[in-house]
Amino acid sequence: MTFQFNFTIEDHLESKLAPLGDGALTLDSSKELSVLESQKREHRDRKCSIEQLDSPRDHLWENKSVENAAPSQDTDSPLTAASDSDNLEPHKKQPCLRAAKEHVMPKDLKKVLENKVIETLPGLQHANLSVVKTVLLKDSFPGENIVSKSFSSHTDLITGVYEGGLKIWECTFDLLAYFIKAKVKFAGKKVLDLGCGSGLLGITAFKGGAKEIHFQDYNSMVIDEVTLPNVIANSNLEDEENDVNKPDVKRCRKSDVVQEPYKCQFYSGEWSEFCKLVLSREKLFVKYDLILTSETIYNPDYYGTLHQTFLRLLGKNGQVLLASKAHYFGVGGGVHLFQKFVEERGVFETRTLEIIDEGLKRFIIELTFKCPS
Ligand SMILES: C[S@@+](CC[C@H](N)C(=O)[O-])C[C@H]1O[C@@H](n2cnc3c(N)ncnc32)[C@H](O)[C@@H]1O
């Protein structure tokens, strides 16, 4: 693979994830699980000094970051909260509703990987985020550049502007490890990776045979620069096309492989807007069998919309697998608060599937409808 970039990677942006060697994804491999866990530990240890940055800070609650936001690119514009009349929950302090849009899979899939450096996790490829950020910092965008905003405000989250999708958060690794341990089945399922960022959860479902996978992130730039490239990087297009040693019959299957990423759909925008968009696109919207979501419950002001999203989009017998830190310091969100919120509404049953009690305490929980039928 040739990389086309003519800049230096600044030290402070150097990768925090070391490549680990390639390998096909097998969900029951204990070797992969232990590699994944050590990767996770390494990742956490290296960033423990900046762990507080993981947690949204007090100042994120100030609406000033939103008020100061530059006009967004094309359809990336925030709408007023009042425009969402469908939500049952009040939008206390929720400053804006970013319009949702679908990101169409580009025709030239390889072009999406230009300027990207691809790294490897067990069974997964992903674009090096430091390189992505460096390119985005160097390029001048007509609209809002969430990377420069995030750098200038020294934070990974700016409420209503940038919600953190340009990094792989720790609980994603927890959920990936859980998939292997619990032998989670994806085959034939319609899956949503909600608040996807890098999209590694949805990509794992994609590789595990899910029939349709939707990716949603708040920020359009995250989808274009990270999620979409990651899905394409995991589609093995290059290997199939370049392997001239493969018999013709095998190479003819190239078109099948090229079709594969088209099982995936990509959306950006705020959750209630995303709901409206997907529900309006298809007359008979088929709800998701499985919703995967990691580190999306840090902001209690979003709980109403998140709960509503599960309510509207999850199939009656569907399952939400949610990974989260126990508590997000400085903001007040966390697992217990969210479980309490969900239980008070009486629609979903919550069940703790796993507690990860190393470093910052983390949880994997499941939500299912109390009365499926
Ligand atoms: C902290 S990041 C986690 C990213 C990724 N799931 C991970 O674990 O690496 C939170 C994600 O939730 C999404 N998100 C948070 N609040 C949102 C909201 N109100 N509407 C839409 N998306 C939201 C953002 O797009 C962001 O990618």
C-alpha cells in the first residue's frame, strides 16, 4: 500500500496505539482476547496521565462553546432545540440539535484511504487518528474544524460542537473484548453502532456477518475522515484486487467483496435528528436487532434523547450493549445515573453483564424491552 502524505507527524500527535500484527477476526480466539486486553491495558496506561481529559469537564457545560461555534459546513448546521417536537424528554441545557445527514459511500473506495495510515488491532484495521488529526489541522476547511477547536480548548469534547469521535475511547476495547468472551453473534442481524467514532464496534459486527450495519456519529467530519475509511480498510478490497496469483474464479468474486461495504450506512447528526431521518427514509423502517454504544452516557442532559433513540429504533426483541465508565468526573454522568434514569421510565430492563475493575471502573450493560411483545 502506498501512503501519500507530505507532512511530518507532530510529536504530541504520535500514535498511542502500537500496531499489533494482522489476523482474521475469530470471535472465540482466546489469543486475540488476551492481545486485545493487553492492548487495552497499554492504551490505558499510556493515557492515564491525560485520563481527566477523557471526562467531559465542567466548562463543557457552558453554552459559550456552542455560541462561539463557527457556522458549520453545509448540512452540519445546528438546529434549535425547539424544532424537535417528537422527544418526550425535555432538552435541559441541550444547546443545539445538529441536523442529521446520510453520508453516501463514495464510488472510489480507495480514494477514501488516501492520506491515511492504517494500523492493525487483532482482526481490525483502523486509520491512525494522529495522522487524521494532523491532516485535518493542516487543511483549511470552509466550515467548522472540530480538530482545531478541540486542540485550542484542550479537550476531547465540546458540548454541541464536537462529541469526541476522533479518538478510540477505552470502553470500545472493553466491548470488543466482551464480544469475544461472550461469543456475541452478529450473523444476519441489523446493527447500529451509535456514537460510533472509529466504528470498530460496527466493523466487528460487519466482519461477523451482520446483514446491515448503520454507523452514527454526531460529527460529519468523524464519519468522513474516520468511520468510512475504517470500514473500507476492513473490506480487503486491495488484497482481492492485487492478488494476481488467485485463480480467476476467486478474482471474479472481487465484485462481491466490493459490494460488501454497501451493507453499511453512515449518518451524522444529533440523535433525535438521526432518528427522524432514518425513520422517514423508509416507510416500513426495520428496527435494529442490536445497538452497540460505547462511552455515550457521559452527559446526563442527553439521557432523554438517548433513551428515546433506543425506544424508537430498537426492535422489540432487540438488545442494546452499552459500555461506559462508572462515572464521568466533572460532569456527573455514568452508569448508575443512567441505569436509574432508564429504570424510572419503566420501558427497558437493564442488566450488568460485566464490571471491569481495573483503573477507572467500567461497566458493560444490556438493555432490553421489559415487554417485548
Ligand atoms: C466519547 S465519544 C465515543 C466514541 C466511540 N463510541 C468510542 O467509544 O470510541 C461519544 C460519541 O457519542 C456521540 N454522541 C454523543 N452525544 C451525542 C448526541 N447528543 N447526539 C449524537 N451523537 C452523540 C458522538 O458522536 C461521539 O462519537
